[in-house]
Amino acid sequence: MVDLFPIARAGLFAVNPERAHHLTLTALKLGLAGRDLRGDDPALATQVMGLSFGNPLGLAAGFDKDAQVPLAMLRLGLGHVEVGTVTPLPQPGNPRPRIFRLAQDEAVINRFGFNNSGLPVAKARLSGLPRAGGIIGANIGANKDAPDPLSDYEVGLQVLYPHADYFTANISSPNTPGLRDLQARENLEQLLTRLGRVREGFVAGGSSYKPLVLKIAPDLETKALEDIAEVVLASGIDGIIVSNTTIARPDTLHGSHIAEMGGLSGVPLFEPSTEVLRQMRRLTKGKIALIGAGGVHDGVTAYAKIRAGASLVQFYTAMIYHGPALIRHIKDELTELLKADGFATVADAVGADVD
Ligand SMILES: Cc1cc2nc3c(=O)[nH]c(=O)nc-3n(C[C@H](O)[C@H](O)[C@H](O)COP(=O)(O)O)c2cc1C
């Protein structure tokens, strides 16, 4: 694949980041982003939560909120794409500007606030897709003004269950007031019970079992992580994505945007999110799948997430800075790192630094 991104990047960085994102989506819809024609090394193939992934790399939620380009993203060589966050009703999100580049830090601050076209649009798009060529997950959330946020998650799962391969309950966006309170023990128990019941209904009706995962924040104390691990292990939920963006602002950040409200992602999130991942691996002891997200930007950081306990790795912000060729680059580097350490498959390396 010829990498035209360095040229495109100059244009994209000359306009505001939200406009750049829309231009990127348009290019993807037009098929201008290309495809990865080289197959994946067999060492990268992996079975996680009962699903077969050609490689462990995935697009994190928030890039394709309305399921406009999942197949185009899979064609770039990803093993999975997570669309959303989708809320039951369409909502505009927060006023603009609501996304800021911290270029010196290879980071972004966003406070989009779940701008999306709502469940019926996502359902229509996902139901029209051929079910081959990679795994598609659907990330579900609650509307800003939802009287009962938990029921928004139930509705999301109910509507999308037939149309995606796995589902993520996003209870960790910092940009919807009160949302992160769903991570507290009692709320979480209720949420997971209610989502489990929706899934049981589908399975009882003859649908296949599909994995359910939870997406947590990186800003949780040890006690909160222990509670989450306990509740998740008791609930029959299949995995946890560690993590969403952070509300912390590390001292290392540069530039005028660091005071903007919102969630920070990219390179400065790598260390803190990987530490939470390690803690979660210790607490869950390999009994459920962990998906590592936060600051992955090369093979080394992807490999570190895997060694910290991640069976799958997701990224978003690094794509803004490096473009689609990053996917092939990470896969090649990761394959080399696995082989250098004597791991025959990616699954063999999961948790190697913790267990
Ligand atoms: C612009 C932007 C929008 C995002 N929107 C969502 C979202 O709608 N739902 C969600 O679960 N995570 C969302 N995220 C978080 C990412 O999925 C990911 O967890 C986080 O950015 C850390 O990964 P990264 O450092 O590779 O970007 C968003 C991130 C960014 C940068």
C-alpha cells in the first residue's frame, strides 16, 4: 500500500480537527484510503470470547460513531472495528469546538458528548453489511437526558443484538454527566444483570451467544477496580476494555489546549491506562478477556498492552497522527516482537508481564 497519509496529513492538520474527521470519513466512504493486501502472519490470529480475530488490533470506539465505514476500516487491515457510541435517540453532542489536538504530545482532548444519529440509523447500517471480513463490535451508551440511563443500555443491546458480533457498554465517557457513576458497584450490578437478561432472551429465542464487554475509565482507584472486577466476574460478562480517555492532565503536556475540558487520549494515556490494565489482569486472573486501549502507537506499545493482559488492543488517536499505514506497521513490529521473545502466537504472550 502506498502511504499517501503524509501528504493528506498536511491538509487535514490545516483545518480544525472535527472538519478533518469529516473529511477522513468522506475519503473512507469513497474508498480513497486503500486496503492492506498482505495477509496477517498466523501468529497474530487469535480466538477471544469465542470470536475469531485475524489479528488483535481494533479501531477504538468514537471514530465511527454512526457505523458509516466499518468495512473500509477492516479493509485497512484491522482485526476488528468498534462502532459507536450509539445512544437510543440521536443527539447533537456538546457545542463546538469540542476536540483539540495536542500535537507535541501526540494527544487529543475531546468533549464530543456522544454526538450520534441514534440507534435506528446504526441498526439500518449494520444490518445491511455482509457478515464477513472481520469482527464488528457495537458500543452502546445512554442519552444525555435519559430518565433511566440503564434502560438506554438495554434498548441499545436489544436493538443491535442481531447486527453486531460483540457489544460494549460504555460507562466511562467523561463527557456525559453522571455516566461514570454507573461504574459504582450497585449500579454496575444492576446494569450487568439487566444486559445479561437481554442476551439470555436472544439466546433462548435461538440467537447465537454474543460477547458483552464493559468499557471503564483509567481514573479509578484500586477499591473501585476491585469492585468492578468482582461484579464482572460474578455477572457472566465476557470482558473489559481498559480504558476510555482520562480526565487527568499529566505534567508533561504542552500547549494552550491542556486546560480544555474533556477526555485526554493518545501517547500520554499509555502509561496510566496500561497500569490499570495490569491491575485488572491481576484482579481477574485471566478469567475474562481484557482489551487494552490508550496510547497505543506502535508495535512496542501494542505488545506492552498484550504483556500487561490484553487479548486485543484498540487505538484511535494514533491514527490521527500516523494514518492508516500505522496498522500494517504495528502488525509487522508486533509479529517480530512476539517471535523474538519465543511466543508462537499472540495469545501466548497475554499477561506475560503480570502472571
Ligand atoms: C475524538 C474521540 C472520540 C471518542 N469517542 C468515544 C466514544 O464515543 N465511545 C467510547 O467508548 N470511546 C470513545 N473514545 C475513546 C477511545 O475509544 C479510546 O478508548 C481512547 O481514545 C484511548 O485510546 P487512544 O489513546 O488510542 O485514542 C473517543 C476518543 C476520541 C479521541
